[in-house]
Amino acid sequence: MARKILAAGNWKMNKTPSEAAALIEEMKKTCASDTVEVLLCVPAIDIPAAVAAAAGSNIQIGAENVYFEDKGAFTGEIAPDMLLDCGIKYVILGHSERREYFAETSETVNKKMIKCFEKGLIPIMCCGESLEQREQGITIDWIRQQVKVGFLGLTAEQAKQAVIAYEPIWAIGTGKTATSDQAEEVCKAIRELICELYGAEVAEEIRILYGGSVNGGNAAELFAKEDIDGGLVGGASLKPSFGEIVNYK
Ligand code: PGA
């Protein structure tokens, strides 16, 4: 299997620029790896300090969000060129917290996906069901809809570079991880959908992450699953022990 495991941190609204620089100095030691791709998505204002701190190491810095316009009167937003100018390649899109607290929809996520590829950023598009949806038995239908709308208008060449993060909302920040079988079931269904939309080659190449209470103790079992190509990690990416996830083997 050619897909490289991606261990991606999502710092959310944590760490000041100076705290970020100090933490990354420590993480350079714990997160060294030749085999796993290591990424820390940090608050926008932390990016320059984080990039400077990570320089010369295997740690890449990413963003947690971006806007879908090039520039202009959009107070408070971050443009793709601003991220690119800082050396950013990856950006998280459509995290469930953005959907819940900041009114993001699959339609706005789709606009952002298209803009990212136009500009040369790689999106990590999040999807995930609520506990209620899981109990209603509509998880796969819901995820398929989120992914279908998110990917509308993307070419096969673009789709295969994208990263999808399956994050059941009930598992985020709760300490309640999906079982590796539950996570695999949905990640496999996402890969099957990508195969329907873009064919087998794209489905084989696209990376699908699991997120939701990933830690050093459960990463190995999750990442061993056939359709799980790494993790999007919140709480456990805020400490040097994130290295236990990077070096899960
Ligand atoms: P968590 O967050 O690892 O703290 O559950 C994951 C996420 O929201 O990306």
C-alpha cells in the first residue's frame, strides 16, 4: 500500500505564538519520523512562529481554516495567499466545530475546497455524524452526502490529493474513541464513494484519516486498518507526547 500515514494535529484555539514556538521545539525531538508525515495545524496567528520553530525538522505546519475569496472586504478572514506566503500547504476545512459554532455548511466547504486547489493548498476535509445520527442508523448516508457536496466540481487529479478526515462528533474531545471497526467501516465507505465518483485509482491514492480522541494508546490499532491512513488529533497533539502517535509502531 503506497499511502503514507499522516499524523495531523489540530490545535484548535490553543497556544499563543510564543507557546507554540516553545512546544514545537520540544516536539522536534519527540515527533521525528522517517516514515510518517507529521503535520500540526495551528491557529492562524501562530503560523509564522510555528513555521520558524519547525524549520529544518520533519514537522510541517498547517492551517485550521481559510476563506474562499482571494481578498477584499471580509473582515477577520484569512485568504489562501496569506497561508501560501507563510509556507503553508495543508488546511483543515469543515471541522465539526466550524460547522456547529460558525455556521459552515457543506456548500461553503465546497467553495473552500475549490479555492484551495485553484491556489495550490491541500484541504483536509472533515466529515462526521452526531450521536443522534448514528443512533438513527443514517451515518453512512450522512457521510456520503457531506463528502459528495464537499467534492462537487473537483477533478480526479484534485480529488486524489485531498485528504478526508472522518471524525464522529460524539468522539471529539470526549475521550470516547470509535472502535477501530466502527472507524474502518466509515472510512471504507468513504473510499467506496470516492471510487464511485472518481474511479479506483483515485480511491486507492486518497488519504482518509480518523479523528476523535486518538491517543498514543489507540493509534496503532486504528492506523493498522486498511482504509485508515492516519489521524486528525486534537487534545493529544498539544503535548510533546504527540510523538507516541507519530511513532505508533
Ligand atoms: P480530539 O479532537 O482528538 O481532541 O478528540 C479531534 C478533532 O477535533 O480534530
